[in-house]
Amino acid sequence: MAEQNVEEWLEAWIEENIQTPVYYDNKAHMKADAAQCREQAKAEGISEPDLVEAAGGDLEAYLLREQAWFKKCHFQVTPEIDRALMVKGFLVLGVTLI
């Protein structure tokens, strides 16, 4: 698959699968998501080297950055507020907390 198409596929996969407004500070949290991404890419004929290249060399780190961007851009929740909300068991969607 052409490099641009792999990048487009990866972006589409992220839009479909990385939409969790949770604060992660370690790429190890993305291990399961990366495994699912690799499995789906393989099923669609995308090699793992091409997938990793499209992710800038580290799929888990790339997914972590994308998840963090989603959270920051869409929810504007600080890590402190997020942790407090998660401890209390609340999930606030569509609310900007600054």
C-alpha cells in the first residue's frame, strides 16, 4: 500500500477507535489499541513496517499522542480535573473545564 494511503488508513482507524477522553501518561497504556490496529491493518493488506513508518516509528507513542490530542482539543480537561472526575466516577462530556 502506498505510504500516503497507509497514513490515511491510520488516521481513519484512529478516528474510529481512539476516542476515549482519559488521561494516559505512558505509551504502555496503548499496547492493546496498538495490537488491534496492527491486526486490522494486516487484515487490510498493510504490512507492520509500513504501519509503523506511518506512525513515525513507534505506533504506541503515536496512538498516545493522538489520544492526548483528542482529549485536549475536544474536552479541555486538565490531568488534575480528569483524575478527580475519574476517582468520583464521573464522566463529563461536552463540557469545557478550565
